Amino acid sequence: MKTIRQTIIEKGNNILNVYFTAGHPTLESTEIIMKSLADTGVDLIELGMPYSDPLADGPTIQRSSEIALKNGQTISNIFQNVKNIRKTHQIPIIMMGYFNQMLQYGAERFISDAHLSGIQGLIIPDMPMEIYERDYQNLFIEYQMEISFLVTPMTSHERIFQADRLSSAFLYIVSQSSITGNQSGISDEQLAYFGAIQSMNLQSPTLIGFGIHDKETREIANKYSNGAIVGSAFIRTLENSKDYSATIQSFMSRLESQ
Amino acid sequence: MSNNNSYHVSESGHYGEFGGAYIPEMLYANVEEIRTKYLDIIAEPDFQEEFNSLLKDYVGRPSPLYLAKTISEKYGANIYLKREDLNHTGAHKINNTIGQILLAKRLGKKRIIAETGAGQHGVATATVCALMNLECIVYMGAVDIVRQAPNVARMQMLGAKVVPAESGSKTLKDATNEAIRDWINNAEITHYIIGSAIGPHPYPDMVTRFQAIVSEEIQWQLKEKTGKDHPDYVIACVGGGSNAAGAFYHFLHDDRVKLILAEAAGKGIDSGHSAATSILGTKGIIHGCMTLLMQTADGQIVEPYSLSAGLDYPGIGPMHAHLIKSGRATVYAATDDEAMQAVIQLSRSEGIIPALETAHALAILDRIPFKEDDNVVVNLSGRGDKDLNTYLTYIEDHKIQL
Ligand SMILES: Cc1ncc(COP(=O)(O)O)c(C=O)c1O
């Protein structure tokens, strides 16, 4: 199977990475949604592990997490979902969650089980880079687990280089200093920030996320990086969906350039 | 200096295995700015002068150390109450908000946010924002807005905006989540005044330093009264742990002083409705620090319960987690009912109506094997005005004859 990084580099641009919360709207929907995304031509799936206290997330992901937990979602069950779809689908999957979830599961067991289930990468936004490098990088390498770190408009150049060096999947460019789900449009300041990162000659491929919700914002992400990460806007369309496959197709066409 | 036997924070922000800063990148710049500057700013002579003069003339410090005769007789020791309830705004919380508002000004921040449970920290923050003419937004759980209504009114009177937190159990944890999200969204212009000894490093240490005035005063006040500069016991209630941290600070390395924490057992430790974090909790991350917290095997945070809004929190400050795990501090848990008994007792025997949080520290006195001439200091962290409605309802519901 190709790594996440290989997948991004081979295609080069217009990468679409779609995030959703595993277990929302229902436990049964997770595998259907993953397959449907893969069949619709999405390049990468970012699977959210629902958390009781998602500090970096806005109302949409808070709500989807709460529903997923009410549905009885567990980490083991998410691993099982991925294992199941691996029988038919090769789409790269990266899992996103909070550090406490990984620690309570047991860090090595978590990374190993994720690997065995067919998950290729992890994003843990509240795991400090220094701690990753000191305590976990070797485990990630041992289990061929890729990782992405986040940078924001407030991240110093020095730290951007550090995040670039440590990220083995892609560098996650957070488009604005905000929690997820903010749709305020993209300002000139943000464009300057994207441009500045573009000119840093980083070694990692980059994807832009947070606030990407339509054709226009996706085009900007495509222009300034290898592609876009779409989360809250997608989750909102799932909320009232009766037919996930149809919902996903119509959502994807909304994100496509003519 | 890193000293492995120290109960103070280490260079890396740890208390033993607890502490640290586990925050998303969106907060890194802000927390790092505070971390690299707070010690220098606090040490500046003009900061110290402004801090001390506000504590004296505005807060009304030093707060008295009062020998409570009736309860001393009852428990067979000399029981002194450190009267933080007599501070301006009615609790210890203002010591910290004065310190942090002076820091925020020096960092050039224009907008202040805070979380609050009992509302005492919210009032203390709204107060210093009024004093310094800064915008103030306070996040408060929707359940707490109802049970601590007088403090909501006070915050509004002081010009603060009170925003309800509607997620989870709609209490302190959820208010803290909302405050952190606000901070992420408005990081550049905003200072977040955390109200307890919790959060990512350097917050637990910074809050502790601002509260340390409590034990500094206890030292000289006790010396004046007894000739001894140290008590045999210091006892404080613990939510996140700011009043306890302040009352312990100058005695942390004095083995003659036993440190006692009182946490909230709610309806009973095994009732499923409790906030006894040190007993029910395991090591994990909450609000940016490694500490003890109530959680499931999958790392989901468990909703706590206590009648007392200020102790209704599923975590505990990392310094206290370390004090407990290392055996330096001992914890007792008091139920809602035991705390209410203590409220009634102190009101009737000493003429002091304590805050419901504080009452937990009074409720455990009968479990400690005092010797007759022991000097015991109980940190009377706040007054009970905010809780009168809860008290009167409880007394009526339980048909208590006064
Ligand atoms: C009077 C009083 N005491 C104690 C507390 C608990 O906080 P901490 O543990 O930080 O002292 C509160 C919190 O609201 C309070 O209002």
C-alpha cells in the first residue's frame, strides 16, 4: 500500500482530504461513508476519534463527537471499521484525535493496533512536538505510522521548520487562528501567510485546512498547497442525510471546479 | 534549579510526573509568551509595588488569622481560620486576578476572558477588568449560572459579559473548554485569566505564586499569635487547587507542617455522583496539563458532580496531584451533606457563613487525629453569600431545625 506522503506527492496537487467523526451520524454509517468517499474519488480520509472535550473544535465537530459517543463509539470499534473496509478499499486513512485518548489506550498498543487495522497516519493536535520526538517518534517509525503536525498563522518560522521536519505524512496548514468550523472567508493576511509558507521550500507536502467549505476556498488551498482538508462543512451535510452516497456525491460536486 | 525532591515546578513545567503543556498549536504562541515572560514581569519592582499596594489598599490584605474558639474546643486543637472570605469580592480568587491583570497589561492585551464555576473567580476577574478598564468575557456553565445567580448579577453589574456554556454537564469543566476555544479564536489580543492552579504550564505555577501571599501571611501572623512560625496542619478545600496551593506554598518543604486537602465527594465517592478526583481519578490530560482526572478507559472525561459549583471539576491541579502521589499531602473527601453540616455549624457557632467550597475543608476536621496543642490553619477561602439560596433550600428540603 502507498504511504500517505507518496499518495500526495504522486498526484501532486488538488488533493482532497475529507474529515468526519467516526460514529456520526450512526455507528453503522462509518464504513459506508468511508467507502463512499473512496468511490467518489477523494484522495485521503481523515477519521476523527470522537472526544468528550474537543478543545480545538467548533460546534459542528463538538456535536458530531457527542453523538458518536452517545452511539457508543470506542477506539477499538474504529480500528475494526478500518479493518473491515481494508478488504475492499486501499484509500489512505489518517486518524485524528486527542493525546489523552492515545495515552489511555496505551501509546504503543494504540500505534500498533492502528497500524494493524490499516490506518497509516495520526494527527494528535495537543501532543507537543518535543514530546513526540523524545518519547514516540521511534514507535511511529517502528510501526510505519505517519504523522502530521499543525502550523498556524502565529507559528514562528523556526517552529514551522520543526513541524516540517517531524511530519512524515504532510504538514497541516491551519488556515486561520481559530477552532474548526469557522467559515469567515479568506483574507489577504491569510493569503500572505500561505504564500510565505510556500516560499519556505519545505520538505513535506502541505495541505490547508480549517474553514475550507466550498469551491472558492478549496481553490485557494489548491493554489497555495498540495490540496485541501474539508471537515465541518462535510459533517454538516451528513447530519440530515438519508442516502450517504448521494449526499457525498452532491457535496463533492459542490467542491469541484467547473 | 531542578531538584528532584522539590514540590515546586521544574524548569520544564512539571511537578514530578504531572504538569507540562499539552496544547494545540493554535495556543502555543500565547502560552509560550507567558512562559518566557512571567517570572521576569513578576520580579519587576514596579510590578511588585503595584501588586502589593493593590492587595493592601484594594483587596484589604493582610486577611486576618482568627482563632475560632468554639470549633477549637469541639475538635480539641487550636483552629485558626485564614479569613480569605474578608477579601474584596469575598474569596481568595482576587489575589490571582490582581496578579494576572497586571501581567496582561504588561503583555499589551486588550481583552480578558475567564472561566468560572462558583462565580467567585468570574467576579474577581470582572472586578479587576473594571478597575483596569479592560473588556471582560466570563464563561460559566449554564447549571452554575442558575445555582450561583448572585455572582452572575455581580459580574453584570461590573460590566462583564457572562456567556453560558451549554455542553457536557454545563459546569466548570465546560466553561473552561469554552474559554479555551475563545482564546484560540482571539489569541493575539486576549489574555486568559485561569482561575485555579490548573491549565498548561506556566499557569499552575503562576496562579500559585499569586496565591502564595496566603501562606506568607500565615507565617508571620501565627508567629505573632503563638511564637511559632509554622502551623502543625494547613487544611484547604481543593477544586483545581488555587486556595490550597497558596495556603501550602511556604510550607511545602517544611516537614513539620502536615498538608491536608478536602475534595468533594458529592453524593458519596461510589455513588456515581462525585468530584473526588484524587480517589476516582487516573493520570491523564485535562485542559492542557498532565494530572489526575476522572475518565473512562478510553480516555473520555467523566462528568463530575458536587453541590458546590467551585469543586465540581473532574481534575485537580498538577501540583496537588504530585503532593498526593508523593504522600506529601493527605486528601479527605466530604459529601454534600457533610459540607452542609459544616456550613450550619460555622454559621451558628462562629457567626461566619462560609462558601460551600470552603465548607468541605471544615467538614473533615473530625477525621484528623489532632493533638491538644496543635496549631491548625483552615483556609477560609470564601464567604457564603453566593450560596444562601442553596443553603436555605437545602435546610427546607431536609427539614433541618435550626
Ligand atoms: C470560595 C472558593 N473556595 C474554593 C474554590 C475552589 O477553587 P480552588 O481549588 O482553585 O481554590 C472556589 C472556586 O470557585 C471558591 O469560590
